[in-house]
Amino acid sequence: MPSPNTVGIVKAQHHVFAVDAPFQLESGAELRPVTLTYETYGRLNADRSNVILVEHALSGSAHAAGYHTEEEQAAGKAGWWDDCIGPGKAFDTDRYFIVCSNVLGSCYGSSGPSSVDPQTGRPYGLHFPVVTIGDMVRAQIALLDRLGIDRVLCVVGGSMGGMQVLEMAAHHPERICAAIPIATTARHSPMLIAFSEVGRQAIYADPNWSRGDYYDRAVKPDAGLAVARMVGHITYLSEESMHKKFGRRLQGKERFGFEFDPEFEVESYLKYKGNKFTQRFDANSYLYVTKAMDYFDLSEPHGSLVAAFAHSTDIRFLVVSFTSDWLYPSYHSKDLVRALTAAGADVTYLDIRSSWGHDAFLVEVDTMTSLLSSFLDRLVREEGIALPDPVPVPEAPVPLGAQPGAQPGGQPGAQPGAQPGSQS
């Protein structure tokens, strides 16, 4: 069912930049022009100091909250973090102005391999330059500049979103007041790189991939992308959650069929998730985004994590990990906390007990709401942020002649009305 505290119908917006001068990438390549698709929720206060920048994970998009159509709203198909963004939620849109943009290299409207190359008039494919987490963040800085936002109250994200949070804190500390990296890491371990490569190899092995040149073909590399997603999805769960969710139960039968079609519930679930993913994501974007995650290492070129955060000591950090997350185990966050503490930063750390694995930051709604709301309340107090005035709530309609303020003769007086802010 649709959430009662929703931002309602929202619309994606697009910022195009690097039109006259190219956008320089860390690889040395150039990109021109660049498009970032983004959404905003809530209202800016007078001095634009109540902004929260939300960063999405690997397969996420700018659509973090609300609904794009009334049909989606009726079906309850909301943005990926709608549980935490909206009136009265962790990121309260009655108090804050939330911005979420689709990252460079993705396939939800921002420039990526599926975008049209202006030089050829065809999709870039593998001619799109390889991008990094740093490139993604610098593109978002360009968006903030376009919106006239010099400094955000907070930047927050989980998984790859947390990498963007750390990148901004380390390399653009003057642009943020606080940072909330959730279930993330300051650098990919060999095991994480290995999982990424298995997914990429699945795509390479699909004969329909055609070295990335498949956009004008009826058949896409869906089989390879589905396998890549299946592998990735396993890492988002935990053994305990898989026991609870599936156990060794069979799907639609009581005994083994002694065949090779999916028989266990967990097999059917992974196949379903993999196939569904191909309906909304691009195989080439999967290659680009996972490669960006593998390249990410905040200790380079500084030599250490402590050195990386040498200029981040004015930022307040809330670092969050989950006990059952084996994709980014808690020791990744503890290494980060030690480095931030050594650098002299203000750090709060919570290792939350949960059985939901890496996906816990999307599932543990009550815990996240309490935690994030408390941290943001502290920020508002300490920074002296003036929040927007509350939006008046319309009174329930009453019969003509009985309305509050009705004048003799049944003529109603002025009625209070809602004054919604920007929700596009």
C-alpha cells in the first residue's frame, strides 16, 4: 500500500553541463556534454542550509522517493528509499530539502554507455570513457553549483552511495557539514573485486553482448546480466536471512524432480530477481559502475586513510555498519572510524545488530529512522539551522453555512489552504 507520509507525485529533472568546455575525468579522458538526472523533495529554507544530498547504490537511480505516476502510487511502487524520505520520516521533507541524482555511467537518464554519443549519433557503448567514484562526485558538485547550493547540511548513502559520501568528505570537505556513510568501505578488498569480476565475466560471456554494441538489436545480453545480478544479490543477503526466507523448501512441489530446472525456493527467487533486473538496468552500465567501485581506494594517492581525511576534521561523521553484512563487514567501517579519529574528526559509530545482511540499511526502517533523525536533530541544533515554516494543513470540508468563520447568510470566510513546496 502507498505510504501515508509520501512526497506524492514527483518529476525527474535534468542538468546539462560541460557544453562549451569538456568535463575532465580522472582517467584523462574528456566528456562533453554531461547530463545528470536528479529529483528533489521538500523545501529550501531562506539561506539554503537545510539540504541533504542522498547518494544511491550500484543499481539505484535519482528516484529515491515518491511516485512518477498516479498508477505507481496506487500500486505502492515508490522510490528506492521512500521508507526514509517524506513528511515525518528520517529525512523529513517538512524540514529538509533532499537532492538525489543518478550517477555518471548509469542508465537512468545521466550520461552513460547507453547515452547517445554526439559525435556519432549512436549510443556510446564501450566508447563511453571509464568513470570513477571521484568523477561521479565532481559531477554532483556541478549540479549543486547549478542549484545555488554552496554547502549541504548532510550527505548520506549506503553501499556505493557510502563511497560517494566518503569521496566528498575527503576531497570536497568545504561542501558538507556532516557525512553519513552506511554499510560501505573506503576501498574494495580483493574479495569484493573478485565478486565484481564474476558479474562482468557473465556479461562478457553472453554472445548477445557483442562487446557492448547491442543497443540497436532486438536481443540484449540479458542472460549475462541476470547471472551478474544473481551473484550480486547473494552478497546483499546473509546466511541467517536466507535460512529464514527460504530454508531448503522446494518451489511448488513436495519432493525432488531429479532434473535441472529450479526446484528450491532460493533458486526460483534468484532467477526471478535476475530476470527482473534485466527489465530496468543496462548491462554496459553494470560494467562501468562496478569498475568504478573496484577502482575506489581513498588511501591513494595519500598513502593512508588518515592522510585522506586530513582536511575533513570540521565534518561530523555518523558511520553505520551491520553485524550480518558480509559484503562490507563491520571491520571496513571500524578501519574508517579509526582513521577518522586519528585525523581528529568528530565521529559517531554504530554497528547495528541485524540479520538482514548488506541490505539492512534498506530494511531496518525503524532503526534507521530513529538513528538518522537523532543525528540530524543534533546537526540542526549545533549549526543553528533555520528550518522552513510548517506547511498549513487544510481543514476537513464541512457543509456550507457551517464552515468556520461563516458569515450571516451562509457566506464562508477565508479557509486555510496548503502551500506545497517543490516536489519535482
